Amino acid sequence: MAAHMRLFCLEHFPAHFHPLHVAVSKLQFARLFPSCSELTCALLLSCREPPVSRGAGFLVCAHLTAEEEIDGGSALSVCSNDNALGLYVSRAFLSHYELQEDTRGTARLLQLLPLDRIVIGARTKQSFKWASSEKFSSVLLILASCHKQTLLARQGDVLALPCHPLLGDDTTQIHQYLSDLVVLECMPVTQGLITIHTSIVVSDCRDLPHSGHSTLDLAVTPLSRLSSLFVSDFAHYANSLGPGSSLLNNKLLITSGFTGFLQALECRLDVKVVDVARLYRQGKLSLREERDAEVDTDSVIFVSKSLLLKLGLFNGEWVVSALCPPLGKGKKSSRAELAPSPGGSESEGVSKLIAKARGDVHLAKIMAFDGERLSDMDVGFISPVQWFNLSNGEPTPVGNKAVKIKRWNQAPSQAGPKLSASACCSAAPSYAKELHIEAVISPDYSSHGPFDSILFKHFSTPRLVQQGWILGIPTQGHPDLVESSSDGVTRWPVLYFKVKQVSGFCEVEGEVASYLADTDHTSLYTHFEMPKRGSTNSLAPCSVSEIGPSFWTSLSPPGLSSTVEQLVTIIQPHLTERCASWKRACSVLLMGPNGSGKVTAIKAACRRLHLHLLKVLYSVDSVTLCGDTAAACESKMKAAFHRAELHQPCVLLLRNLQLLSQRRDGSEMDSRVVATFCQLIADTHCSVIVVGSVTDQRELSSDAMAAFVHQVAIESHLEEDRKAILASLCEDLSLGKDVSLAKVAKQTAGFVLGDFCALLTSAGKAAHHRLLKTYYPHGASAQEEQDLCVCGVTVTAADFTTALESLQEAHSQAIGAPKIPSVRWQDVGGLQQVKKEILDTIQLPLEHPELLSLGLRRSGLLLYGPPGTGKTLLAKAVATECSMTFLSVKGPELINMYVGQSEENVREDCHGVTQNGSGSSSVTSPALVLVEMPNESVCGGTVRDWMLSSISGFTCCRPPTSCPPHRLDLAFTK
């Protein structure tokens, strides 16, 4: 049973409790959980806004305490009134677990599972000596044997032991020692109970970095931890003083004194595009000064305090920012642009130049965040919306990007004498009087509203706006806009609006024309109710995941980065203004086997290019573009293309295109549907990108192939790519220390993205079943299985082996490969010379791939001998020892009585090994092909030529035969 809970922070937390433990009133706890009689227990906390590092729920150790021992009388009365369980915590608890005071959620009792082994790492010499002492081990044994104590250990967290008097009288020193002890590993679950049967290993880890999740800071960070002071480099020059590649105002430089010259200087800052709104909500970008106020994250550049010190800026100061052009590609201004017009003054020419450059420079607010929870501390973080507005819709960069910033000062008033050359660094933009916006048409929501409540809530906080900008407004908490995708995931879309016009109470002079808009000062004008007004077609920045993005939301997914780059290179030129004069739209045919990540690559390219995505699935057995008749299919296709033109610029993804125009009985292709499809692509608007995905290009008709200008094939993954894919997919998976992803990547040759997902799912299920048999040998209830998942399932190398064997068995059955028994070299008696030849030819190039680049390349081995001499046994031993895919080809099975069918059989058998990314088979190198070679009387000349050409494409091929070499065709012996 779960109860509502509420966190209260105590200024004076009991010293005999660990700072990461919680205190609970005995009377209140007994009323909510009458079945528990222990003084300490484990509670599963589920917060409404869970911390990012702890997931949806995490375990804490709770101490039942008398009310007079809790210094929070008012909090006790509040909890008794709203029937919520009051959890009294320390400041260190809130900071360590990234929580806020008065956080609400649920709490329930949980029976901890015993741990078999934990590994503790000591980060200081003193803590290592203390944890290795006999006194510490004796006290730990006493505490573990006491039924009144709950010793909770969590992998990746500090060792939170109660401050028992047996450990010593100096509680401050004991807490310091405990904060330096980090739990490196817990087995067999990631968090559980330390018992007398738990083996504890203490390791010296003085080189372990101090991270925000594994350390407990009980004191203020000393000044010595900060970098040494240095002169601010904010006043460094840019690459030139020209107006095309610099933010410098030439007019100001020439006419002003030294103060104005310093104000005009700029610097460069590397920024990274992340979902700063999510990081801000999760507490990774915590702002001490703005803790209770909402922040306009789309106008803020978040920097660390050390970087703020480098820049020499004030926290909360407004700066002018612009995108740095590529080196040597700065936009040059002509002399005619800089010179005044014949009929006008010099000031008018400068004013026109400034007005022209207003679209390239923007205001931004510099804000420093607390903590060291982010790995990149020398870069600034901006939102996708801010990058879109700053770069005028350029593709989102995968890594860091340099921007130019300089101090922003409001234009001085002309009225009255200027008494000082100094300016206020806390100056803010003026408020807008009127703001006209239009909804961006998107397939994720209706552009006709109603959006009144969402807009009112959004502009309750002052927002920075500028003409031509795109505004992104989240819709969490509005049930009218919730959407359910085809994959069953519920999402809250982001509404996008374009600023059509903005005007202030007075005309803004200077480099930028930005205003602040809110509900108190600004009148908002929309025309959503009018069918032909209130909406517009535009690119829209897609949301990017947090730092270290997961595979599915990454801008460059591992293993698919080259495919994404090809798609971006092909599509990007069609999004420029000059593409409107092009007569043909962009069409791309994406080829790859099922589960290779075609849709994932398209989504990543759309996120990079800020494109909307419309997915259309070709399927015979569902309500899609395929119809009962050709006319019905044409009607559905026209409707899909018409919808794409309404949402331009967008990508129209046509999946399973090989089913296009296929009749219900699958007898033949309908040429009428193919002709209509080709005509629709030819007549498509230039800003609609048509992408078709197929598993095998041979299944598509030649006419449909000709409709696509570009063709992109997803190549088979190399070992390095497979390792990167596994590492990315295993980010949120608890792996045992014995798991080697490099070894798993070597054993998964030929796997595609779908196979890796199935492998991790099978490994997780194997680990779950293993722990169920360990802890609940007689069966577990649904609640016990849920508790096991909460404690954390660790996937070991044995689980990967079990999952890999099951997948490989299913994979071999799917491709018709025989099941290989586990044959090792020691199972093959004699044949020492043959073994040596095989090792030199096969195993040596696999273990040392660099030899292939030096010219060591052999076409294969010819094994001959009487039946029963061990040829097939040797082949099985090679496949087992070298972790290779085993494929058997019988020579007589290749021969067919029909003309051309024998050659087709050879091509199909060798196609799985020589896969080029466009086939449906997923067998790839390294693979062992066991070819029972036919003799010269069986194999004809044409079949022989096909077989020899196929074998010549292999790096290593092993054709055994029972015929002596002199009876084989001379070409085979070569």
C-alpha cells in the first residue's frame, strides 16, 4: 500500500542519522503502515517530478522517530491535516538527490533483497585506511546482525551507514569518511540489504572523480577548488574588424573614445544545443537566484560559474550574440553598402546598414548554473529554439558551435548631457506594445487552436521576442493536445508560433530590435479562427534530448551517422530560397534490411534540418495507401501527397515501398499505380522531400526506381559501429563488471539495429529469470516481481551469452544455416599441419586486421580427402573458435534443370555473405561458407563462372571437397 508523502527540510537534522536518511514520525507512520513494527525500514519514494539520475522511484532508509526529536512542529501539523506522510530530510539530502523542499509524491514499504557482494571505493587515503581497519569491519558485522538496523547500499552512491557510537564519537569525522566511500558495485541487484552473508571488498580509488551523484558535500566548496584567477579574455578581438564577420560597430569604433571602443569588443563562445528546458526542470541547470521564478530558457545561454568568470560577465547580463561564419567564408560587405546614399547623410547610410544586420544579431541572457553535474563545463548551453533563431534555421550541430558575443548597452538617450561613460549592466530590453503571431502548421497538432490558455500561461513570464522568430511552447498538462503515436507512446506536442510583427511603445535604436512580451504590458494578436489566416508554413526546431542523448533522440545515432550525414547533405540544398526555381523536388530511396534503422535515420535527419515528418506505411493488411483497386490506391496516394504539401517544408516517408502497386493476390505489378506514383513525385512541391524505404531494391520496379533521384543504402555495421550501438543502447541498463561490449560486438557480426534491441531485451529477461530463481525459487507474486525490478536487475556476461545463443539459433533457422555444435580445437585429433594452415589463413587476419591492408589476402582454403577424414569437423571448429557465422552450401543443390536457375541459386546463397546493405538478409562477414564442391561432370561452365566470381569476392572462403585436386576444374584449384 502506498501513501502520499511530502518532504520537509530540517535546519538541524539529527546528528546520529546519516544525512542521506530520512526521519519519520512514529505516530504518523503507525497510522499509515500499521503492519510495520521496525524502527528502521526501506521506503520507495516516487516523486511527481523525479530526479533525472534516480528514475521514477528510489529507495531511502527511514528512521521512526518520536515527534519531540523532530525539530519541525509546524510541519507535523501540516502533515496531520492533509494526511500526507511527512519525510524530514537534511539540506544535503535535497542537494544530493536533486530534489526541492516541499516535494510531493508517494511512498510505500519495500522488502529489501539481500546482497551477495558489494565493492566499496575509497577516494582518500584516510578513508581507505579507516574502511580497511578491523574496527570498521567489526562494527559493520554488528550492525548487519542487528534486526533493528537497515543497511541500504546503492550502486553508484555513497555508503550511507548510520552513525553508530561504536564507530567513534566524532560524528563530523565519521560523516566525512562515509562521504568518501562510494559503492562501486552491488551484486546481484543494484541496491539492496547488507547482511552478515554479504562479502565486502574495499578498493583504493583515489583517482575516482568527484561527481554530483556519487559525492556528498557536507561543507561549502572551498575556494581552492576553483580555477586560478586570471584576466578576463572577454576583450579579445574577433578574426577581423569588418562588419561582415564581426559584431563590431565601425561607426562606434571611429567616432567614440576609448570607453566605446572597449564596449564594442567581442569574444567567441562555444555553445552546445541541448534541451535546456528539460534540464532546468530536472535540476541539472539549477539557478540559485531564480529558484522560485520561471526562466525563459529560449533566450538564455547557460554557462558554468567558472566560464562566467572567464568571460568577465555578470550573472543575468544581456549580451548581443551572432553565429560565427566558417573560417574564410565570412560575408563581405561592399563599399556601396557602407557608403552613404547620394541624397542622404552618412548617418542614414549607417542606419540602413544596422537595420539590415538586425536579423543576424540577437539578444541573449547569460546565466550561471550551480553544481558540477554536467560533463562539459567550458561550453554554453542553448535550446533548439534559440539555435534556430540565432542561425536563421541552419542545421542543428552535433557538437559544439562557436558564437560571437559582446556586451549589450541600450542606445543612450539624446536628451540631456551625458554625465558618465559607464552603463548599467543590468539593463533589460523594453517591453513590446503589440505582438502578432501565427501558428506554424504541423502534423502534430491543429493550427487553428484553441491556444488561449496555453499562450496566457506562457506569457505570464516575460519572453524575449523579435520579428521573424519561432516560439516553442510546451503543452504538458493540457489534455486537449495530448497525442498517441502509432507505437503506443503518449506524447505532449510542442506548439510553434512565428512572430509576424512586434512593436514597442517607442522605436528601438541600435543593433537589435528585441522586446520583452508578457501579459501585463503586451497586447497579443492572433487569427487562429480564420481559415486562411493565423497559420503559416515554416521550419520548426525539433526538441533535442538532454546531454548525452539516447540513441533514439540523437542527432547522429551511432552506426547510422554516415547515413544521416548523407541524408542531410542531399536534403539541405532543397531548403534554401533558390530551390524554389528548381523544377523537380528532392526524392530519396533509402535501402536497408528490416530493422536496420531506416526510420531512425530519417528522424535524426529531420531533427537536424528542422523538418516536419509525415510517415505513411505501405501494407496490404492495414488501412494505408494500398487499396483493393488501382483507383483506390491512387486516391490514397494523392491524399497523402496533398497532406504533405499542406505541412511543407516536410519529409514524406513512404515505408515498405516494395508493396507499391502490388495486387491483393501478389500476382503482378500494376503499371497504372506506378505511373501515378511517379507523376505525383514529379509534381510535388520543391519543399516536400519524398523518402521511400525498401528492404531490397530488386523488389521495386524499374519505373518506380527511376522516380527517385538519390539512393542511399544502409551498410552493414563494422565491429566499431556495433560496439558504439551497444554502448548507446546500454546507457540506462545496469551491466555487470564482467560484461565486455567489445566481445559482444565481435560475436554479433551481421546484427542490425533491431537485432541489438532484441539481444538487450533477451539479456534483460534472462537476468530477470535468473534473479527470480535465486530469490523466489517457489515462485514470485506480481508485487515481488515489481520489487525486484525496483531493486535493479544487473545484466551479467552469462545473460548476454544465453541471449546470444537463443538469437543465433533463431537467426540460423531463419536463414537456413545448420546448427553448429560446440566444437573446439582440442576436439579435433591430429591434423596438426592442417590446423596450422587454417590458423595462418583464417584466424590470423581476423585477430590482426591490419595485415589485410598490407596486402595479405587469400581467397580461401581447399580441403580434400576421402569421406570421414574430418573436413566438416574442421570447418565447425573454425566457426566456433573464430565466432563466425556458419553457412552450408551443398554443391548438387545448386544445379537446376531450368536455364539460369542454377546461377540464381549461386547468387542467392552468396548474397547473404556479400551483403551490400540493400538486401534483406543480415548475414555478413566474418562468415564461414562450407561449400561441398561438385566435380567437373556436375558443374557446368556457366555455373562454374558464377561460383568463381562469387568466391572471388570473399576475403576468406573455405570450400571442402571429397574429390582430389586433379579431378576438379583447374579454375577451382586456383
